[in-house]
Amino acid sequence: MRAAARRLTRRLGRRGALLTLKGTIATLYGYGQIVAPAHDRRGLTLLLKGMPLKAWATAWIVAGVVALVCAWLPPRRDWPGFFAVWGITAPWAMSYLAAWWPLGLYERGWVPAIIFGAFGSVCLVAAGWPEPPARSEASGET
């Protein structure tokens, strides 16, 4: 069982592990927006002028699934997953930021703006990282 887990981890790699984590969170966030939408939507004012919340929730789910699928692609071919997560978080970060300033609709809008911005920005940074070389099992490293 440990050997199988090790092979799986090696196949997935660090980039794939990050995409799996981000994809799972994005998918679950989208699902949460469908089954139990947030009541306070002041920070989403600009987004909801373009599409209803269920459409945005679906976009979150799609971005999450893209990231989960791309997690299993070879490094450098997995970029759509990183872009999908960034692409869904950027409008949310910007909407919350604009609701805080300059619109003044949501006095704490800067907080979710930072959270969504950081969540997506990690993907932009990680997309440029190479996968570390595989360690040799013959040398006793794991």
C-alpha cells in the first residue's frame, strides 16, 4: 500500500498536489455558493451585474474541475489548471476591492479581496516553477 501511495505521489508531483488542493477548494466553494449562497453580497455587486450567482458558482466548479484534471498532466502541460484557478479568483478579488474602494459599498471588502487575490496569485507563481527532479530510490532518498 505504501508503495502504491509513493508511486501516486511521485506521479502527481508538487505542482499536481497544489492543483489538486486548489481544484478541490474551488470546486467546493462553487458548490457551497449553490447550496448555501452568502447572504451578504455587497462585495459581489459588480460581479452580479454581469452574471447571476449560480452562474459564478458554476464557473468556480468548472475551474476546480479543470485544475483537478490538469493536476495529472505532465509539468508544463498543466498550465490551464493554474490559469483556471487564477481566472476565477481574479474577478472576485477585484469585485471585493472595488466594493471597498472606490465604491464604498463594503467597508471590509479589502479582506476578501486579499484572500481571493492571494489564493489565485499562488497559482500564477507556481505555474512558473519547475517540478523538482525525481529523487533516486537507489540512493535511499524518498
